[in-house]
Amino acid sequence: MSKFENNLSQGNVIKQLILFSIPFIISNLIQSLYNVADMVIVGQFCGTVGMSGVNIGGQLTFLITNLVIGLSVGATVMIGQYLGSGKKDAMEKTIGTLFTVLFFLAIVLTVFMVVFRTGLLKLIKTPEEAFSEAKNYLLITALGTIFIFGYNALSAIMRGMGDSKNPLIFVAISCAVNIVLDLVLVAGCKMGAAGAAIATIVSQAISMLLCIIYLARNNFIFDFKLSSFRIHKDTFKMLMKVGIPTSVQNVITNVSFLILTAMVNSLGVTASAAVGAVGKFNSFGIMPAIAMSASISAMVAQNLGAGEEERAVKTTKYGLMMGFGMSAVVFIFAQLFPSRILSAFANDPALIETGTKYMRFFCFDYLVVPIVFSFNGLFTGAGHTTFSLINNVLSAIAIRVPAAYIMGFAVGLGLPGIGMGAPMASIVAMIVGLWFYKTGKWKKVVVVHR
């Protein structure tokens, strides 16, 4: 087993989960920090208009990023199950196919975002005051799509092989570069949202290139030669089978929040900026749940590939407890100090007052998502991403959006009512997920048939 591979199907389950998840949690924390750095620096030097532009442009960019994250999750599951069952050749084919598919997908999506950026911003009712900032941010991040795709794919591959430490190193470098460039371009050069976008893309590009250089010099299973970039038919089919549902699921989740953004945008630029600030803090709020879900998924994939079903269940239960404990702390913090949290983004009394009302209801989601995400990690690790897709569509489209509209506009609660949509949707997803777990249907492993 090479230095990039870590067998997660042996040894003490709790110890393995802690050692694997801690670098993952720190990585997510760092990523959240530099996402927040964009908003804080833009808020302090460009005001609510710049914040609104970064928030809206960033959400559209994240919509595209979710495509590669979904396919990368599929690769993580496949690599984990192949590693657990000792199929090294299948691992190499999976990596080559993923890279090739993402390269062509990045080209197509870059052209699409550049051509249709104005129409997309109008579609989600971007406030006129923030339109120029959002358009600049979206254009620049669209041109850097290849770097966003490359970095996320490389990190997912290493984690599928049980390596969560090296992705931590590369994301730390990315964070440091991003913050320095934010200060130079936004605070120093007064470039506004465009400066924040350049900082994000340059930092992602540097991390991706450093990652490739490191792997190539240390005899990684994939050699990065041009001849190795090819699509293997059977591998491609399995990647689509496992990865596409996750991509669609992520996109649908993002679309539901874009619809909520459009609702909020109709309330004015202050409301848009306030929700953007809460959204950046939310990256901390759900960070433990996301990190534990991904850790569970990687460990479950290897264990089920090795036929260790009992270890997969233990991994899920321990991960759920750890994720809930961390999320509960964030929930308490958000309930006790909402105005202090928001004041870090901008010293605007109207924004702080508006955002506080929204946050107090929205943050109840932090008590439910650890349960939802932990079971999703189990189902994803087993390859049952289609079920997760169905559950997500139900909660995001059938529950979150209607609930937010009814509570926010029909009932007349405004932003607090819109904020209720997220926890209400998560509760439904939790109930459906628990039902699927009890049926035992998740035990039928999708990728490796033993």
C-alpha cells in the first residue's frame, strides 16, 4: 500500500474515524474561513452593495461547483470500494476517466456562464445596485472553472484513498493566498467583488498545481501523462451512475437556495446582504455535518468494499454523534451572539437587525443536518446516491421553497419566515432517511459486488 493509501477497514473504528475526520474538519474550517474572508473584507471596504454582489455571484458559481463535487463524490466512493477490495487497476481507470470528463465539462460550463451571466443574474432578481458587482464576480470565477474543478477532484481522489492530511495542507495554502490577495486587491486596489473573485481563482489554481506537482513527484497511482487521460467506457458508466445523482442533488439544493435568494432580493439590497452574511456564517454552521458526512462516506466505501458491514454501521453512528455535538455548539453560539457575528461583516445597523431576525430561525437547521448528512454518508458510501437524490428533491423543492414562501410572504413573517424553510426541509429529509436505513436496502453495495 502506497503512502497515499490508508486502509480504513482495519483497526479501531472510533480511532480511524477521528484520525481521518479531524484533517477533513480542519480543511472545511479553513475553506469556510476564506469564504468568510471574502465577505468580511468586501463588507468592510465596499459596503452592502459589494457584499450583495459577492453573495449572488458566489451562489451561481457554487451552483457550477456542485457539479464537480457530485462527480468527485462518485469517484471517492468508487476508489474507496475498489481500494477495500484490492482492485488497483479499476482505481487508476476511475481517476483517468474522472479527470478527462471534468476537463471537457469545465470548458462547456465556462462558455455557458460567460455567455449567459447577465440573463442568469436577471433571472434571480439581482438588485440593480449590486448588479455590476455580481456580474464582475461571476465572469471572473467562470473563467477559473477549470481550477475549481481540478482542485476539488484531486482532493476527492486522495480522500477516497484514505488520505485526508495532504488535502488539508493544500487548502491551507489556498486560504493564505486568498486572504492576502483579498487584502491587496479589495482593500488596497479597491477592486470590489472583482478583486475577491480574482483572489479566489488564483488561490484555487495555485493549490491545484501544487497538488499535481506533489503527487507526480511521489509516484501517485495516476501518472498525469497525456496518454492516461482517457474515458474508459464501463468506468464512465459507473461514475455516472454513482456521481450524477449526487451532482443533481447538489445542484437542486443550490437551486432551492437561489430561489430563496430571489425571494430575499425582492426585499431589497439590505436584506440580500444580510442573508449573504448569514450564509457565510452558515458555512461554519454546517461544516461539522459536511465533514463528518464525507468522512463517513469514505470509510463506509472502503469497509463495504472489504465486506465489513458492521464497521460501516459503527462508523455512521459514531460520526453522527461527533457531528451533532459540534453542530450543537455552533447553534448555541448563533442563538446567543447573532448581532456580534453579523457586525464582523459590516457595521450597518439595518443589516445587523435584519440578519439577526433571519439567523435566529435559520440556525435551527444545525440541530437536524448532522443526522441527515450522517445517514447520507452511509448511503453514499454504499453507492446509493439515487436515494439521496430523491430525498433531497423532496426536501429542497417540495418542502424548503414552499415553506419559505408561505411563512415569509403568505403568513407575512418576512425574512424570519424564509429562514424557517431550511430546518423544516431538513426534518422531513431526516425522517425519510431513517426510514431507508431501517429497511436495510442500503446494504446492497452498488460498485463492488462481492
